[in-house]
Amino acid sequence: MRFSLIFEAQIEDASRRGEQQVFDELVEQALLAEQLGFDIVWSVEHTSLTHYAHMSAPETFLAFIAGKTNRIGIGHGVVCLMPAMNHPIKVAERVATLDLLSKGRVHFGIGKGGSQQEAGAYGYDLKELQPLIDEAMYLIPKMFVEEEVEHNGPLLTVPPRPIHPKPYQDPHPPMYMACTNLGTLERAGERGLGALVLGFGGPEEVAKKNQIYRDAWARRDPADQVGYRPNQHLAALCPTIVLDDPEQARRIGIRGQRYFYESLNYWYGGGPKPDPKTWGDELVEEGTDTIITTKLASETITMDLRPDEGGRRPSSGILSAKNAYGSVADCIDYVTQLAEAGADEILFMTNMGTVPQWAQLETLRKIGTHVIPHFR
């Protein structure tokens, strides 16, 4: 079992000052995570999603973290393979360089990107991107291992060129795919890639997705392998706040989750911008695990996707408060459920809009001091 952090650079204050603050905070968290025994720091990649995610240059952020650490893994979760955004040659060069400088600590995730807001910034239609992403994901590993690469595909052309440098890891870093729906889970398994399950579905949904992934892995054809390093691995998202006061942890966690949801719904569903100043404190109904504030229930309980999103609906689990919010014992219990559901790695997420830095740092200390040792 691996224990990791995943960062969105999600912020309530989208000013220059707020952006500087969130990156300073994430660096502080990453350095503490190395000290506490976490395995990997993962970074998403998004563009043009104000409030929801300001992590638009993960290659720079991860290189900075690699230079300040010695042991912890450096994870692209994931690189968006739209060529106008990240051309395959540049992806291969950047990933290999980071792997060399970090002495083989890179984990390389790949994906399409999250929304038409992002795809459109680079001139693409999200619904038509998958064939282009598929072609790029098969091409990049060749650049890691072949002395000279030439490619004449239906959508991409690369004239004969040597691509340098080659990665530290031989033949290349382990590869993963962002899995936000059942189709991507099957694709990851069939192509021999690790699965990054980046959803709020909880243990029941993780168990279902795990079965789909393992079944796809079992029937995979070696001819469909992406890259040269099969990687059977399922990592599951785990929104987490752990404090001495369990009720305070739940309130802070659920408030952050609400911000995550409303900022996501703004870009995917055309909902209102999140405005925490208008929220009350009554975030949880006594005796239940359901978020019930009037605003959430009446305005954002459903996500009516914009037509250009192509029906890619986030998990309904994002509306459930059944996450690792509470005491150390609550966190251990929830992580146990994820492990029993099939997770090989826990992607702890504390970086949710309204969550203060002190609560995130305390959560990391609780995980590193109590939760990780419990499982090891």
C-alpha cells in the first residue's frame, strides 16, 4: 500500500497574492510529507479553471519539489496530451529530464484533460480528442527508448529525430492513466497502465471500478501495451481532514468539499461561482452523512452539464460526506475500506478551496504519525 498526496492548487482567493500563498503552502506540505514517510506527491494539470485548479504548470512545480527533496516520488497526475498544449516530444523530454534530476523518482500519468473550457483554449473539441490522445500515449514511450523516432500516424507526424535525454528509470517511469469513468478504467487495464481513480465515489464505487480494471487487465493483449513497463496499480482519491477534534475536522472537510464541488460545477455545469461568504455553518445534518445546506440542495445538488462537455459526469459521490473526515480512528477505518475495495495507493487530498493551511498540515502530521504506521 502506498500513501500519497495530490494537489490541485485550488484556492478561494484567485488574486496574485492568493496564488502565491497556495503554492507556498503546497511546497510546505510536500516537504513535510517527505519527512513523514509519504510515498508520492502527485500534481494535476489544468488550465483556465479559476478557483477550481491553478496547477497549470505541474512540470515546473514538480521539478521545484524534486530539487528540495531526496526520497519522495514525483507524480504527474496527469499530463494532458493535447499536442498544442503538450507536444509528445516535449513531454518525453521533460519527463525524462525530471526523472534524471530526481534520480528515478518520477511517476508518469497521462490523460485527455477535464473540460471543453481547457480543450477549447488550445483549439480542440473535447468530444473529438480521444483518438489524438491515444496516438500520443503510444508514441511518447518510444521516445524514451528508441535512439531515433519517426512517426507518420493519422493525426500526428514526427520526422526522423533523436529525442534526448533518456529517463533514469529503465526503460522508463511507471505509467498511469487518469480514470474518471468506466471507459477509461477499461482502457487503462487493457493497455497495461496504472489507474488513477480521481473521484469522490468512496469504497463501494472504488470496489466496482477495481473489478472493472482488474478484469480489463486480465484480458489485455500484450500488443495493446502502452510503453514497455506494465503497471498493474489502482490509486484511489481520499479527501481527508484529521484533527484532534473530529467534529471540527468534519466541518472543515465538508466545507472544503462543498467548495470543490461548486467550483467544479461552475466550469462543468454552468452553476454559480462558489461564494463561501454566503454559507452558513450548518453543513451536516445530525446523524447523517449527507451535505444538506439549503443552497447546496436547491442550487447544485444536480450537475446539468453544458452540451460541449459530452456527457462526462463527475461521480455523484462528490455529494456524500462519507470521506476520511474526523479522528485518526475515522481515517484508519476509511483507508481500510479503500484498501479492502482494491486500492493499491491512497491519494490523500486536503487541498480543497476553503481548508486552512493549519488544518492541512495537522492532517498530514496525523497521517504520517498514526495512519501510515498503522498499515506498515
